[in-house]
Amino acid sequence: MNKADAKPQTLPRGTGGSGFSPSGSVLGIMQTPVWTLQASDPLTKAINLLGSEKARQSPVLKGDELIGVLCSCHLSELLAASLRELANGKGLGELNRVRIEEVVAGGAVSIGPYHSIVAAAQVLLERRSCALPVVDQRRVVGLVTQGDLLRALIDRVKELEARL
């Protein structure tokens, strides 16, 4: 996929903090740039983006409004269903007609870049989500994943172990 087809949205990493202390902010651990998808895009575009960028999640926008997050686990389920259809004599051409908005769950939840890492972890845990878009002034500027939180925790534990 050509990166020009996707919409990168970034906010520079600041000195908002990092690590797992309550004062550490999301800004210090979020992934950026974020390659977003539009709700009206074909599902095949999501498959290409997530595959080419080696990402596992992407915020989905309708215009500039965040409507959800598409995770690779959603795509895996859809591809498995498509393979079953292929085995039953139906073509994969149907996949190209599916729009992203048809498979993304609504009710998008996001967090600001200066919220604490702990707050981000709580939202991900409570929502049982794999990723949390970071929004600043109504723009998606980053993405915090479960992996980002684990890395922050590991870094903090290593710091504490070094002090012992």
C-alpha cells in the first residue's frame, strides 16, 4: 500500500514523562505517527495497511471524527470467515465490497496525550481493548497499545531493580 493513501497524524513526543509512575503521561509512550483509515475505505485497504505497516491496530475516522479502532484480531476473524466462504464456492471478491465502518464497533473511546499512563491502562483494561487512540484538539495524534503499557512497566521494574 502506498503511504500517500493513508493519513498520518502526529504530535511530537514531549517531555510529558515516561515510565509507569502515576505522573508519567501518555505522550511519553504513545506510538506516532498513526496511520488512520476512513470508515468508507474498503476492508482490503485495512488489510494492506495493517500488513504493510506491521501494525496491529489503526484508528478509524469518519471525516475527522474518531469512530473506532480496527485491530488485526478483527481482520483475522473476517478473513477466516472469508476463507470458509471460499471453501463453500464463494469468491473473495466480496471482501473488496465490505467497508471498514461495517466491521468497526462504534462508541470509540480515546485519551488525551497528557493523561497518565495509569489512566490509559485502566481504560484499556475496563474496555478489554487492544489499543487506545490519543486525541488532542479533536485530532488523532497517537496510539497507546497494550504492548506500549507493558514496555513502560518493564522499564519501570528495571529502574527499580537497578536501585536495589
